[in-house]
Amino acid sequence: MKVLLVNGSRREKGCTYTALSIVAEALNREGIETEIFFVGKRAVSGEVESLVNELAEKTREADGFVFGSPVYYASPSGEIQVVLDRLFSCATAELRCKPAASIVSARRGGTTAAIDVLNKYATINEMPLVSSCYWNMVHGNTPEEVMQDREGVEVMQILGRNMAWLIKSIEAGKREGVVQPAPAKKERTNFIR
């Protein structure tokens, strides 16, 4: 079992990476393999297609996902939004019904608005959202400050534990013959007539 954690920051080893690493450590303790995929500036420097193709390939082997971003102007980074826009249009089948969580890092505010944006990618694709004991956020300007956010660290640890539990529960269900729901034919209402 494996969880793919997507780091939507411009900084490879910054605050978002620190938060994702805490989640990954909790997953590893539960016997779940993890990989942190760094988006970086490739998403906005003309490499978005190759980046999304790499990520789409990794979605096939992943059983769950954590999408992470710093908060910029009360939103996720433009980098992660560009990548998720493309990924969710080309890897719909590989993502559908797999557990997902969103985490954000911020100096101060805009966190819940940013989490909301990230969560919508998962919910439109029928992915169960994994929660923690509070909103999935950490605060700090540096990785060291993030580690001083004791509540945020705990939230990330519990998130990893809850993600592991859900993935194991889904796997147990499959072994018992519980079948994933078939995709529904989606109605597309046009409000302009």
C-alpha cells in the first residue's frame, strides 16, 4: 500500500515539505509506503505536461493521496492548481475512489480557504476525504517554526494515522468482496435556457 504526497510548493524542502514529511512518517509507522512528489516551478515554466505525465503515471500505483501547498493570497500555490487542473482531467479513473487529504502551510491566515480549494479536486472525483482532529494546516515561516507548531504537528500525525486506517479498511473490504461503486453517468445541467 502506498500514499503519494504532492508538494505544491516552489521550495522543495520548505514548510509544506515539512508538513508532508510528518504525515509520511506517521504513514510509514503504520506500514504504508510513501513518496513525496515535488512540483516546484516546473508547473509554470513550460514543463507542465511532462510534470503531469510523471505524476499521472505514479497515480496508478498509489492507494491514497495528500495534496500539499503553501498559502499564497488565501489560496493554494498557482503551481499546484495548474498541476491538479491537468491531473484531474487526464487521470480521473486512476484517482477515483482513492482516499485523499489536503494540507497547507502558512505564516498566518488564508488556510481554510486554501484547504477548501484543494479538497474540491478530490470531492468532484469521488475521492473520500481523510480528516484529522482539526483543519489540516501548519504555521511557520521556516521548517523549524513548523516543527514548533505543536498542534499542527499533531494534526499531521493524526492525519497520517487516519489515512493509513482508511487505506487498510478499503483493502480489507476488497478482500471480503466489497466492490467499488461503478462510475455514474453524470447529469450536466445547463442553467441558461
